[in-house]
Amino acid sequence: MTDSISLPPAPTKHGNNPDQTPMGPSLDLLLNAVSEWQERDHLPGQFIRSLALCASANPDQASAGFTPLELREAIRKLRPGWMPDASNPDDISKRMRTLFNQAEALIQRKQEHLFQSARDDGHAHLPVLDRSPGGGSGHMTRYLFRLTSLATLPSEDDHPAPISALQPGNVRYRCEDSRTSRALGNLAAGIDIRGWKSWIYLGLGLLGMLSTLALCWLSLMALLVAPKASGTIPMVVTAALVLTMAWRWGFPLFQVLDARILSAPGWLQLMNADEDLLLEWRRPPRHTERRLQLVRYSGSCPVCSGPVRVKRRTWYTSPTNLIGRCEEAPHAHRFTFDHITRCGQRIGH
């Protein structure tokens, strides 16, 4: 059965699918979007890509879906050597169920990116990951995509500049909702601070600020009153470290309420080597509710087609000073960043 599955090369950004039904262009859209994700080479990302490639290459089978054995062969073409033993179908089915759940979670995190990509490119539908239960012994679960209208999908009520207004040489950004698997990331992503929660948020912040100021004041008094005392120097050093950490890691949580978006504090960037996590303050009327959201913004470089990611200009500049950098030429291909229009102009050219 697995020999009947063939995989075409991944489509280009403006590639044409031989299947002219709505599913064909929608699968092209999905494959192009996944190619921009950092998780594209992780197993859940490869599960999505493999299923989309199978459906694109075998449109007559796409509506019925593909078995775990067929998907295993498809994934192995993207990841040679993965699951070399095919003698136990039950193990393969169990592994595919796990990957399906992980892929669903990944797509849920990327829903905003997919929605914006579809709307920017003029699509009316998006492919949604689904499965058809086997229903008994000898009947394997099949995995497939079904089409859903953009009008039925929940989305943020943002109003970017129309894609037709994008000037040649500019970059178009799209948002990637980044609810990371890191514990600190889960803690901070999607903080709802409406109503009484806003007072708790502000209260905890003020308490931290007052505690820091109190420590600094005590250190200053100790330095003035007893500069040669044995405990004075350690106290001053501790106060300086606490003040620095509070300024760099705590103050942005208040600064974002005014700036609307900035580079996430260092404690939210832990285990994130790219340091491209942003903290965005979302509120009506552009969005449905007031929330602090951990996000990434990315695009395609108009010069070399490399991925462009938004991050702080330099480590010592203000966290509100954000630019887009091409991963292929980070110093030569730089762009401004506007999270409202989601457009960026070339810098230094």
C-alpha cells in the first residue's frame, strides 16, 4: 500500500497545484506557511508537511485520508532513518496518534499565522487537520485535511494595510502565536489582565518596584553612614544587581502597556537562542480582549527570499527598538517593523 504514495517537491511560493479544486491551493498555502516556521523540521511539523504532500500528490485519496503506514513512509522521505522497523503496525499507529495530537497543538499555536497568510494571499479556505477513526480491528485510523471557510474561524480583529499597498522591496510580516513549551513561556503567554486581574498585575509590579527601591535606599544609607562596615559593600553590590535585573527584566512588563509591543524580557527568552520573542499588549478595538501575548513576527525577505524575523535591534538598545532581520543576511537585509500595518521598509538602502 505504501508504494502508491508519491511525494512531489514542495511547491514554490507561487507554485500551481495540478489539482484545481480549492483543496489544492489551500495545501500549497499550508506548505508555504509551514516552510516559514521554526518547527518545520520537528516531527510534528514534518507530520503536517508529509500529510499535505500526500494529499497534494494523491488528490483522489485526500478525502479518504492516509493510514499510519502510508504516513510513516512519507515522513521517512523527509527524515531518513526514522522508525526503521515497520513490523509492528500497532506501534506505528500509536506513534502517529501522538504526532497527530502534537501537530494539532502546533497548528493551534500557528492559527493566526495561517489565517493572515490566507487572507493576505486571497484564499477563502484553510485546510484543517482531521482524522477518521478506524472503528475496529484491522481498520486503521486515517489522517486527512478538510477545508474550512475563513469566515468560520476565530481571528484577531486586526486591520493591517492591504497587501496591494505593499511597496516593492518591502516586507510583509505575519504573526506567529508563540505559546512555547517552556514553563516560563506558558506562564507568561496569554495573560488576561482585565478587571480585578489588572489590579493584581499592577499591585505585584508595584510591590516589586517598592521592594527594589527599599533595598537600594537601605544600601545607600549604609554606604553613607558606615561605608567601612563589613556588610556594606555586599549590600551595595546586591542592590545594584537587583536594580539591574528589575530594570531589564521587570520594567518592560509595564513599558509594554505604553509601547504596545517590545522585545520580551530576558527571563521569557530563556532557552530561546534567537531571542525573537516579543511581548504584545493587545486590546480592543483591534482585538477582542485585553491580553498580554507572547508572539513572533516573521516574513519573507523581498531581496533573497530568506526568513525575516523581528527582534531587538541590539542587546543594549531599548526593548521597543525592533527591526526585522533576514536570517540569510542579517546586517545587509534589515527592515523597519510596524505591527499595526504588518509592513516593513528596507533600512540603509
